[in-house]
Amino acid sequence: MESIAQITSAAFALLAALLWLRAARIKTPSQFRVRVTVTHIQNSENPDGSQITAEGHGTSEELEKLGNALIAQSRLSARAAVLTAFSAVGQSIAIWLHAISN
């Protein structure tokens, strides 16, 4: 029974390591270009341009890629952490079984 707990613990640890390896291999952008679009609106009451308002927004493909990469890494790391917890429980059971068998 002790060896089954050890094998189970090792299997969970191996699976966790593989998930963390996959998470570490996810590519993230090395630079972040932001494209900003600005629209100037002149107030019709002031033709001299003294009242100008501006609206704008920015976009960045790289920031979207980074966000998606972080989501994927987070999911893999969370699963790996759960498997690591199972591994620790399995190892604890193996140690307990060894202690009571002696």
C-alpha cells in the first residue's frame, strides 16, 4: 500500500511538472505597440478653434496576445498546483503508512 501511495504521488508530481513546463513555454510578446486614434471635434460656436474637444482610443495586438498568454499560463499553473497538492497528500500517506508499518 505504501508503494502505491508513492507511485501515485510521483505520477501527480510528474503531471504537475509537465503542466508547468507547458505554461513556461507559452510565448509572450517582447514589445507592446499601442495605436491611438484621436478625433478632434471643433465646437461650432467658436470658429476660431478655441474650444476643441478630443476623443480617442488605443488598441494593441501585443497587449491582447499578452493577456491571452497570461490566461493560458494561469490555467495551466492552477492545474499544476492542484496536482502538486495531490502529490503532497500521496507522499504524506506514504510516509504515514511507512511509519505505522514499522
